[in-house]
Amino acid sequence: MTSLTSETGDLAQISGEVDIAGQGHGEPEHGGHADARLFGLATFLVADGMTFAGFFAAYLTFRAVNPLPENSSYELELLLPSINTLLLVLSSFTFHRAGRGLLRGEGLACRRWLVITAALGLAFLAGQMVEYFNLPFGLTDNLFASTFYALTGFHGLHVTLGVICILIVWWQTRSAGRIKASAPFGLEAAELYWHFVDGIWLVLYGILYLL
Amino acid sequence: MTLASPSDFQAPQQSSPDQGGPRGLQPEGWLRYLSFSLDHKVIGLQYMVCGFLFYFLGGALAGVIRTELASPISDFVSRETYNEVLTLHGTVMIFLWIVPVVNGAFGNYLIPFYVGARDMAFPRLNAVAFWLIPPAGILLISSYFIKGGAAQSGWTAYPPLSLTTPALGQVIWIISVLLLGGSSIFGGINFIATILKLRRPGLKMMQLPMYCWAMLGTSILVVLSTPVLAGTLILLSFDIIAHTGFFNPALGGNVVVYQHLFWFYSHPAVYIMVLPAFGLVSEILPVHARKPLFGYTTMVYSIIAIVVLGLVVWAHHMFTSGTPPWMRLFFTIATSFIAVPTGIKFFNWLATLWQGKIALNSAILFACAFIVNFVFGGITGVALAQVPFDIHVHDTYFVVGHFHYIVYGGTVFIIFSAVYHWYPKFTGRMLDEHLGRLHFLLTFIGFNLCFAPQHWLGLNGMPRRVAEYDPSFTTLNQVSSVGALMMAVSTLPFLINVVVSAFRGEVAGDNPWKALTPEWLTSSPPPVENWIGEAPLVTHPYGYGVPADRLDLQMVTAEQIWSDPKP
């Protein structure tokens, strides 16, 4: 039978129950309800993915329906983007290593893998910059050019945010930080986001460079 | 067997008054509603009041439109101003009134109660989602006063018109809609997580009140379709600011691609506006008819069908855009299909009312009028789904009549019904019934007078989005404008009622409607933690008209079902 008398009117208790401060309590009992934060992030990534899906659909439709001007083509240099792809895929593995390190209590290993992941991310961005400088077309040259820059630029923005998140996670995994084996949400969230960014790149690489 | 009656049960000992936010240093009383509160009930009412303010603004803009259209020549405002007014009217009504109120206001207030939680899954995200709205709205309104004026291309912002009218107003429009879309997406994430992850232990999905299913379906649509609009508007803004050519044929782009991307969101948008209303009416009818909701399982499947189908019918807005015949065939068929689950819901509501003990209060009056209005709007929708018919009436007043029957006659009527139904819970006081019935009469008559003639006008060729028209259309336009005036007047008894009843209304008590859903099993207004003690487990939210010895009272205590408000 449910009770109608108040167990406690203590506001701090209520605050703990709804876990508003969000200190990474994964266990259902502690916060009063299940930790839905990773689920929420996954839902957000579905939404973000749909933005990219809209861009991809536009690009594919333009390719099918809108002819390019005479002196332009869809051909792109493949070497640098392919290296970039390898870097990004590698960085997903290294990030995963970092996560494993955290859960096993190997703080030092975790932080090293985080630094490597961030470095790979930065290398990817540097590669993109180099590619941008060496491309023969600008933003407004033709429809393919505009779509190319819009797509890769939007993705690059996501990579940049991801690198910032990795650095924040690196900072918070110091011994006095808020991310620990018992409270891994910060790292798990950043890792999920990073895998998403990687996945988007694979689709992008496929339809922009290979198609 | 004996029937349960209110006198069988004692009023439970309740409750602490609403104490403001859980952090202790929150503002007290009405100031909470101006603060960054994390309490879903406060946020819900913030959405409500903010939404209604924008409703009045959108209504004033409609007043300008109908005043202009009362005569065949453009003599009230200039043509450019008329374009700005109609653009702002549509944008304000959709993004600042309907979507925030049926999703943000009622959703945020009720969903935690229905799943047995103390708050939404992400209270801070909730507050952020609300606080995006006032700045976005102010930004949009400000565009009217700048050089070049507001956007003029309608809420649909089609290129090339949106690329050739004054740029700053259009860019401000884009930024504003991006902010509002973001707010909507954050809300959608919150609802999905709350409904799927925060249900009280022991509460199963098929025991949830129907509004939860409606909000789950709506939120899935929000999360899948709104981002596509965001991407499209970003590309449009590039065309305006950076002179790229995505949608500019002169630069190699494609205007039809814009339409596809735009309508991929904007068709689900109409379900985002109407599905929550379907959920709300499914809550209201059983209470005032004292009968269970008819066909719960089928209602759930219908919502799922509407969500799935709603994502694949968008090009029925593009039958005259040069779409190829095979595409038009597909979309005509898919759109016709979506009438089936909607029709199922309609008949289930009728069956819910059938032989019920219907109390004729304002809430049920608006709900019944919804059923009537929505049938007309739905039928004209089925007509519009047929390509040969649509080719003749596309971009005419027939379409304007159709969607106002759905959105106003449907969703807005439900919003009013829901206000009459839940105001006692929000404030602890009843709304005045006399003013409510006056409001209903003026709204129902005014609404039909305004929008019914528009179907005839469209069939006879009056285009939409025009300030001038053929003089033969004058009489019906004048009738329509009188109806609009009546709708404007109808706001007064409502406004007076809502404001005065907060201070002088009859005290409502916990459960004035003797309802069974969890929000009624606590005080009015509820305490900050929603219930004193554990959240009640309501396994039969529609257990009306069931004799006491057949009602499953194991989980819901007798004291909780009934409370006698009068001493």
C-alpha cells in the first residue's frame, strides 16, 4: 500500500532523488531513477545524424539532377582524405582503449590514450586544412563545391567540438577530477559522440570521395 | 455488487504548498515563473503563458490579414507589409504557439505525473529548451522593425522568393526558426527519455495514459524531422549570405530540392502539432463521459502508424512543383493511407462518448467541437491528397480553410478544452463555467464563420497569400472577416476567466473531476515533488464506470481515487 504521509520534507533529499547535479550516478537506486543520460545523448545523436542525412540527400539529389558546369568535375584527390580516414578510425580505437583503462582503474593509461586520441583528431583537422588550401575550387564556384565545403565543414565543426570534449575529459580524469571508474559518464558520453563523428565521416568519405 | 461513490472515501491528508525549486535559494511565488526553474511544473506553465502571449500576437497579425481581405483592393497595408504580416502570422502560430504549448506546456507538466516520476529526465535541458523561446520570438518580431522589414516569403520561405526579398529579415527569420527548432529537439529528447526510462517500477508501457503514447510518437517525429529543417535553413542562409547556389537556379541550384527538404520536416510538423492534441483529448473525454477510453491498444497502434506514415507523405505539398507522375502516385496513396489510423482514433473517441454520463462543461464542449471540426478538416485533407483535385486547389484558399480546420478547429480547440480541464490542477481553482460557455459559443461560431467560406473561395479560384482579389470574392471574404472579428472578441471572456479565477475562482480541491490519472491523486497545485510520499501506481487510468468490486484497487489506494473538496 502506498503511504500518504511524508517520509521527509527535506529539500536536500529531494534534490538528491532527482539527481539534478548529475554527478554521474549510474546505479538506479542512488538517483531515485535510472540514469538516462547516455540514452539522451544517443537520441541527440540520432537528431544530429538526421541533419547530416538531409545534407547527404541534398548532395545525392544534386548529383543526380543538376549538371555541373563544363570545366568542373566530381573528381577529388584521394590520398590525403584516405589518410585522414585512417586517422579518424584509429582514433576511435584509441578512445575505446582510454575507456577501458578508466574502467579498469588504470588512470595513467586512460589519460595517455586520451591524449593520443586528441592528437589524432587534431591531425585530422590539420589534414582537412591542408586539403582545403590545396583544392582548386572555392565555396561558391559551383554546386558541387558548395556542397563539398558545407558537408566537410559541418563535419569538421563536429570534430572540433569532439576534440574539445576529449580535452575536457582528459582534464576531468586527473586524480581530483570528476570522472572516475565509479562515475565514467563524462568519458562514455564523449566516446559515443566521437564514434558518431567517425561514423558520419565514413559515410561522407564514401559518397563525396569514392562515389 | 455496489458502485463506489465519493462518500466511501476520505479526503487524504495533503500537502505542502509548492515550495519553489529544490535548491533553496530559488525565488518564491510568482517570481519562480520568471526564473531558470528546473521544476517541470513551473517550466510547463512558463511555456503555457509564453505560448498564449504569442497566440495573441499571431491573432493580432491574423486580424490585420482579415481586415485587409475585407475589401478586394490592397488599401489597409502595403503589399510588402501584407507579405511580412502573413509570414509572421504563420511562423508565430506554428513555432511560438502550437508546438510549444501542446508539447512544452502540457507535455512537461503532465508526462512526469503520468510515468510516476518527480520530474523529467533532464530538468536543466528542459529549462534551456524553454528559455530559447522568448529570445527567438523577440528576435523574430524585431525583424519587422528593421530596414527592409521582416521576411516576406511565408512560413515556407521558398527560394527564389526568399533569396530575392530583403535579406536581413529573412536571415533573422532563419536564425529564429533554428533556435525554435533546437528548443523543440531538446524537448523531444527529454520526452523520449522520460517515457522510456523514468517509468515508475511496476508501470508498464500499455498501462500509460494515452497522452504518453502521443508524446512519444510526437517526440520521435521531432527528433527525426526537425534536424532536416535545420540543415535546409542553414543551406538557405548560405545562399543568402555567402551567395552559394544550393537553391538558386541562376547559380546551378535546384528549388525543388529545397521543397523536398523543407516538407520532409514540415509535414511531420503538422503531426507534431496534432498528435499531442489527440493525446490530450483521449485524456479529457473519459473523465467527462465517465467511461473508459475505447480501444486503448488500437489507439496505440494508430499513433505508431501515424508516426511511420507521417514521415513518408511530405511530397503531397508538391503535386504542382513538377514532381514526376510516379512520385505523385506514391505520395497520393501513402497520404490516403494515413486517413485510416486517424479515422480509427476518431471513431474510438465517438465510442468513448457513446452512452457515457456526459457532463456538459466547457472542457467537454470544446472537446466535442474538436471532433466535429476535425472531421471536416480531415475530409478536406483526404480530398487534397488526390492529385487531380489538388492540382486545381493547390495554393488557393481551399488549403487555407483545410489546415485552419485541422490546426485551429482541431488543436486549438483541444488546447482550450485542456485549459478548462487542467486549470484547477495548475492553480487550485475552478474556471467560471458561464464565461467558459460564452467563450465556447463565440469561438465555435466565429471559427466556422471565418474558415468555412474559405473552402468555397478556394474551389472558385481565390489564391492564397494575396492582398488583392477578384471583386466577385468580396462577400465571402467579408463573412470570413466577421468570423475573425468574432474570434478576436471570444478571447476576452477567456482572458478574464483565466485571470480572475486565479484569485476568485471556486477552490478546486485535489480532484474536482473525480479523475483517475496520477496528477489528480495529489494536491492542486501539486507539491514540488509531485506527490507526498511514493508516486501512486495507476494501472487503470481509464477505470471509469467500473463497479468498485471489479476495479483493481490493489495498487491504487481508495483514498487516492476520490477526494471530497467540499467540507
